[in-house]
Amino acid sequence: MLPSLKSFAVGFGLSVCASAALAAQCGNTSAGFDAWKSAFAQEAKSAGVGQRGLQALAQAQYAQRTIAADRNQKSFRYSLEKFMQVRGANAIVSQGRKRKAQNAAYFQAIERQYGVPAGVILAIHGMETGFGGFMGDSSVVSAIVTLSFDCRRSDFFKPHAIGALKLVDRGSITINTKGAKHGELGHTQFLPGNALKYGVDGNGDGRVDFYNQTDALVSTANFLRQKGWKPGQGYQPGQPNFAAIQAWNAASVYQKAIAIMAAKIDG
């Protein structure tokens, strides 16, 4: 006997409620991670994630090292002087000056197009990955999906998880792509949602590859410009372009370090 329309509607309503409840079940341990992924897959699909992205989501593993790192971010509690010492500011400035001199025309071209001077881009590149020397050893997809499941900042990371899965769809990354423990990727460590939104094909090969230095640096300049960078204006605290640097990283000690190092590289 076929169910009545009323009973079908009631059953469907209960199913939707159950799915919504499941989707809300974040966690602080690995328990429930697989169930959460199944619920999040529906959200991802509704947001436009395709089959390859959904397969990457299904393959994502709970990233315990990511959770450990997220619980223990000591460096941002340092004084500015200590932070710059720990991050190797003097070495970044020295290397940044050399790179600027060796590739003057390249950085001039970026500044002409986006208004962002070489020092800022090089300070970010040096701070994030030691100029590409180490771009991370964690699965980008697993890290960002884990942070989306974790209760601490789930709402912040979910759009970046969607972004990562869409990057998989586009062929920009795979489930095996390595990045930082918080899911940042490439030479300047873009969060996936920002990579999706601000990525630029800087070398003209038809794809955006954040593990290609040219694409990554041009994308960084584009991010800053889209965040309100004003060509020719200052970027120290209190000056017009410091707000764009603040958009790059939320930690005040990081923001100030970038501004200081950039000025020394540009000086």
C-alpha cells in the first residue's frame, strides 16, 4: 500500500530535521567525524561542489596534528620583538632585498598592475614559507575539513573547506596536495576559500597553481588590492594600506612584522 501524501510529508520533514541536527554535530575529538562528513557532503553539493570534490571529502582523514597545532599557537602571544626574532626577520629582509634586486622588472610589473610594492609581497613570501622553502606537509583537504568539523571555529573554516573541494574540482589541488597544518596552501599559504576567490594565472599557462611562484605572488598582490590596497599609499600601522595587511592575517604581531620587514626590503 502506498503511503499517503501526508505521511510522506511528515516523514520527509523528520528526515530534513535529522539531517540538520546531524550537520550541527561538530566535535572536539575524532568521534563522529565520518558521520559529519556525510552530512557536510550535502551542504557541499548544494554549494556547487562536484564529484571530484565530494570524493576528496569522503577520503579526508581526521587530522590530529592540525588539531594539536590549533590548540597550541604560542608564537602569536610573543612580543613583536620576540616574534620577529623567532620568525627570522633579519634573514627574511636580507633574502628579500636580494630577490627584489635580482627580479626588479618582475616586481615592478606586479606593482604597476596591482599597486603593491615588492617589499610587502616578499615579506609575506618569506614569512609564510621561507620563500617557498617549506610549504607544508599536511593534507590541505584533510586539514581544512577537520577544522570545519572541530567545534572551536567551524563556521570560519567551512567556507574554506568548500573552497578546497572546489579547487579539487578544478584540478588545482588533489586529496594528496600538501600544505600547512591549517590547510593553507602554496608559496604564500592561501586559505582555500581565498585561493578560489583571489587566485590569478600569473604565468599565463591557463591554470592557477599556488605552488607556482609567479601565480602565488601575483595572487597575493591581487588579494591585497581587492582588500582595498591604495597604490602609492603607506602601509605602516595607521596608514591607509595597513588594513589590507590586516586582512591577510588576523594576528596583530604578524601584521606589524610584515609592515616592518616590507619597509626594510623596500628601503
